[in-house]
Amino acid sequence: MASQGLRVVSQVGQWLSNGEAVWLVTVLATYGSSPRPPGSMMAWVPGEPIVGSLSGGCIEETLLAELAAASEDMPKQSGAPQERIFGETAEEQQRFALPCGGRLHLLIEHVQPTSDNVNCFDSLAESLTRRREAIRELDLKTGAISVATHGRPRWMPANKSLYLCRDRQYWIHSLTPVYQLLIVGAGEVAQYLTHFAQAVGFKVSLCDSREDYLQRYPLNSPGVKVYHQHPDDVVRQSFSDAYSAVIAVAHDPRVDDLALMEALQANCFFVGAMGSLNTSQRRRARLQMLDIPEPRLNRLHAPLGLDIGSKTPAEIALSAVAQLVQFRSGVERGIVDRAGILPAQQSESLWAG
């Protein structure tokens, strides 16, 4: 599974390498209810399938017709990007079936197949593949694209994914790797967790060193990697970055605590463990005895999940994934930082800085 950002920039790079000019459209801002958040992208070449999504299908057909017409008269060179707002009037809101009076503010680029642009999009794809943030800078007057090779510029606010520089000439777009989830402990809850987490866009893996549990609860979800080894090694090697979550559901301290010790010391954006209030209190006491610092221990979400009165394995998994989505959304909107801590000043991810 790849993030939308990786899928789009990889396809744009491939089309550019083939000599095709590419329409690249980005959601700059949303007003009211909207299916896709700011930063969502769609890429298209006439005659090819679209890649990515802007609205879940509300406005794509009309936009593609407009882009197809523009392609006929477009010069074979990059020009200034254009802005387009859908849903400004009640008639448009009804016509495009935008929910709850929503509006979409879009930025439209016609990217030409130059060697510089090919290199830029290849560089973006490489960073995302390596699970690093990729920063794209766009000159709004000329359409020139560049990549911040050393990561996020110091002057760009840490909690913004889109930023319009104060001179209003340069626009910065932060692209993030796919969010991934490591489930520790095979079992019925893990089976439901796998399905629900995949459905909301997580790349999911399972780890359990207990062979009998892996045989008793086999996964039937395609694309899920299974690690048959100690979970602390797996967390350390592959799930320690700011786009990773670790959830322990083995209900066995010999398995869960190994994973939690490593995940709490890492940079995971979410660490959780299944269990009752009493079980969670005993777990915290054990982790304290293992010298986990209090600030790190406070990042542990245990008992796991939102309080929805869950009892069955499916309900427990649903509450856990709902909490996971809640925190991922908070991270993306700047309400929660990637260490799972509320920043001093909460703010939304906005188009203008």
C-alpha cells in the first residue's frame, strides 16, 4: 500500500519521463464538510486514468472536462498555476453534490516533461519510498518546481502541510509517507484490527513470536506482512518513525511489554495496548520498573480505544482503529504532534501562512 502522495508523484514522474505533460491538481483549502483534506492531489494525462482524488468523485468529471478543453490551447511550456474554487454558489453546491455546503479551493498546474521536473518528481518519490517527508516548492508566478532536499525549511511552521510564503510567490507542500501499523499479538481482535485499519488507509503488519497463536489465528488479509520474531526487534528495525503506530493486543506481558518498551522510546505517533483499567495500571507499573521515563510512559494509550462500550473482539478493534484515526487526523491538522503530545498552541493546517 502506498500513500496517495507517493502514488501520485510516482505516476507523474513516469508520465513526465515518457514525454507527457501532466495536469496536477492539489486541494489548497476546504470550507465546510469535504471528503478529502487539504494537500490531497490528483494527476491526469488526457487519455489516461486519473491518479489520486480531490473530492471522492463530486467534481472530478467537470474538472477533467475543463482540463481537456484547456489542453487544446495550452502552450508547450510551464505557466503560472491557476486557482479554481468549486461550490462558491448554492447552484454549484447542488450541482456537484458537495456535502453540507462545502467548497473546494484547488491549485491547478500543467507540468511539462522537462529533465528538471522529471528529477524533481523522482526525488519526491524516492524520499517517500524511504519513509521521509518530501517537500515540494512551487513558484506561483512561473510554475517552476523544486524540492527541498534537506527536508522542511526552518521557517515553515512544523504543523502545516501547505504553506504560502509571506511574499505570496512561493507555495510549499509537505508530502508524507504512508502511515503504518504494527499489531503485536495474533488473535481474534488482531484479525478485525487488520481489516479495519487497512480499510482506513494504514499499511498493516502483524508480529507474534508464538507459533501456536499464528497457526490458530491465521490472517486472510492480503498485503499484511507477518513477523514471527520478538516484537522489540521489529519495532526498532521498521516501526520507529513518526508515521508508525504500534498496538499491543497479545494480552501477554511477555509479548506486549517488549513491543511497548521499544515503541515508547521511539518516535511512533501512537502507542496503545489492549486491556482493562486494572491490567493497564499493572502494565504501567511494570514499565516504570523497567526505567521507562514518565514523559514517555504518558504517551501510552491504555486502555486502548475510544469509549464506545465495546465488548466483542470486533467492537474492541473498531474502538481502537477509531482512536488511531483520531490521532492521525490530529497529527495531520497540527492539533497533536507526532509524539502524541498536544502542542502549546493548537492550529489548523491552512493554505496561507
